[in-house]
Amino acid sequence: MSIIELLKENYVTLLSAMGNTLELTFLSLIFASLIGLFFGMLNVSKKKWMHVIANIYIDLVRGVPLIVLAFFIYFGIPMATGIKLNALVAGIIALSLNAGAYMAEIVRAGIQSIDKGQMEAARSLGLPYGVSMRKVVLPQAIRVMIPSIINQFIITLKDTSILSVIGFPELTKTGSIIIARNFEVFKMWGVIAIMYLIVITTLSKIAKALERRMSYGK
């Protein structure tokens, strides 16, 4: 079977799988951003116990391989609680927790990159700490963080392939199913690699363009 014939026969299935992959990535990154913002804020707090909580979460999640986390959530939690999770929900939870730990470090680094005088100036005007952080520091920090957030998006997109182990029909899992039908191993994995390459290269170009634009704006 030629590559053209392979694509004609499976392009709808492959595009659907890529859609599933992007859906999983986008949803996971949304939740990861919220998790990262929360723990990143804890990490820059002046209260020591908040640092401890943030560091426990970050070290714990970053210290566990994503595949182990996915197995724990998809198989372990239902066995312990009786609550059945479908592959999409389990995948979102696993990816969100994993990416959230890295997002927390991005948020921490972004906030700490802003001159401390910005916070001091806001506080000297009588603004509470929370308002100063939300209105003055965070808007500037987000500008610094955007390239890193896009890079994390790319990493998360790649990590979705690991979730094929729990049966979620993302691109890698779908490729395996197609190969089991036609045994076109070399051609099929080549097509999948090119699909990932196109999406990831596009995102990388966007990240670089944003980084250049922000550098010009300084």
C-alpha cells in the first residue's frame, strides 16, 4: 500500500485523532495554568508554610513519571474509591497535574523577574498586597511568561502520546490501531511523526515570533 492510499483510507481517522490530541492538550493546559498560578503564587508568598505546600506539590509531581501518574489515576483511583474515570478525564487530570507543576515554576520565575520596586510602589500608594499583585505585577509577569507557556504547551502536546497506555484515542494510539489492521509500520509511524512535526513546528514558530515581538516592545 502506498502512502497516498494509506492517507486516503485513514485521513479522517487521523484528523479526528489529532483533534482529540489538541482537545486534550488545550483542556489540560487550561487547568494546568490555574494550578500553576495557584502554586506559583504560593511559592512567592512571604509566608513559609505556603512555600512548603507549593514545593511539596511541585517536587512530588515532577518526581513521578507521567505514565505512572496516568496509571495511578486511571486504574488506582477507581480501585480505591469505586469512581470510574473515562480515559479523557483521567488523561486531563494526569496532564494537568504534571504540567501544573512546571507552570508553577514558570509563574514563580515570571513574578520574580519583575523588579521588586513595582510591588513597593504599588504598596506605597495604599494598594493591598493582593491587588498590587493582580493589577501591577501579574500583568507584567504574564508578558514575560508567554513564550515559556507556549513551550509548555508543546511539551504537553508531546506528552499526550504517553496517554495511549490508558486507551485514549489520541494520535499515537490511533496510529497503533491502524498499524494493527494493515501492518504498514514504517509508513504509518512516518505519517504520524510528520503530523506531530507540523503542529509542533507551527507552535514553535509562534513562540519565537511572540518572543521577538516582546523583546522589541521592551
